Amino acid sequence: MYIDLSGKKAMVCGSTQGMGKAIALGLANSGASITLVARNENSLKQVLSVLKTNFRQIHQYICADFSDPQSLNIKVNSYLKENDPVDILINNTGGPPGGAVIDADTEEFSQAFAKHLICNQFLVQALVPGMKKKNCGRIINIISTSVKQPIPGLGVSNTIRGAVASWAKTLANELGPFGITVNNILPGFTKTKRLEALFQAQANKTGKNVAEIEQEMIKLIPLSRFAEPSEIADAVVFLSSPAAGYITGVNLPVDGGRIPCL
């Protein structure tokens, strides 16, 4: 299947590294113009340079920190006053620190809720009016397999990811009549800096080395390997395309079969 997103505009959050960067490149490779969103301006400029060098579309960036939702809201709305509406929104930001849920400080929940759900809400409120005018749009949230099965040692993340999944399902029901789809990607163990950090934390806690931790995790995956960020991006590109126009309100695991439930 050839996916052509020419003429489409995508806003990709957390797009300077890992899955976010891979998604931005994947969408651009299919013809979409990309607006990068992240907090590090130097990193944004580096990824923007890659996009401009490799793809002819017009690409831009917004420098915003998701720990400050109000600032993000102001910057995105300011951007929309001077630019065409966005067709595709990719909600993606780094996960909360690990740890048992019983030990989590309540402020950790507040911070995670703000970074993930409140920022998502501001973004859709800003972008959906433009999608409604076109009677078409794609909202894709990069969350976690913990939506289906909580991950030990990620108490705050498990809690917040579940909230985002329920928010997205509700949104899918509300926006369906306007031709706007809302779906969640649930990445499994993917080769990113976050995965490396989680493995290192587990190694420090257990006294095992990182290589041992990696092998233990690989044994849980039927495909016997970790995902490449580009494989998460491939799923996003498909859900962004006209071919996925009748898919909405779903949680799509991209995890090599690791989740044992249906």
C-alpha cells in the first residue's frame, strides 16, 4: 500500500528524539509538512534541518515545554493565527519517572497529568476547529501498553496513561461525526533513551547488569527483539492516512506480541 500524505500538515510533539523524531520523519517521507514541537530549541533546529534537507515540503517548529501547559497553549494558538490548519496531531511526550505507585508523591501525579492529559486537551481544543472545517482529521496519542496491562515499577505512568486512553476514547465518540479519528498507539519495548534509562534503573535496583535485564525483557516478547522507533512510526503513518478512515477509538499495541491479553 502506497500512502500519500501530500498536502497534509502534521504537528508532532516530542519530535526531537526517539519515537517522536521517527514519526516526524515517517510522516514527512509520505509527503506531509511537519511542525515539530519540543522544549529544546537546538534539538528542534537539528531535526528541522534534517527535514528540510531530505523533504521538499515546508517544515516548522514550536519551542514549548510540556511542563508549562499554559505556555504551550499560548504558543500553539499564536502559531495557528499565522499558519494553515493542522490535519494530523501526534500527542507524544516523555513518560513519568519510574517507581512504585504506593511511594509516589501526589505532586508526581499532578505533574504527569498536566504534561500528558492537560497538554493534549489544549492541543485538540486549538486544532480541532480547523479539522472540523475540513470534515477530516487525525489525532494519534502515543501512550503505553500499560493501558492494557500495568507495567511493574511504573506506577504514576500506568495511572496517567490509563486516563489518557479513556480521554481519547471519549474524544473519538465526540469527534467521529466530523470525520475526525482519534486513536492510541501502545508501543512495546522500543529502542529509545527512555528504555535505556528504565533498564539502567532496574539494574541498579536488582544488582544485575543491563545486558541481563535486556535479555529478561526480550524473553517476554514473542518476536524476540525490541522495536525500532521507525516501526512505531509506520503504524502512525498508516493511522494518519485515508486508508485508516474507518478506524477510530482503538488502542493499537505495537509490541511484538508481548501483551498476553487479546
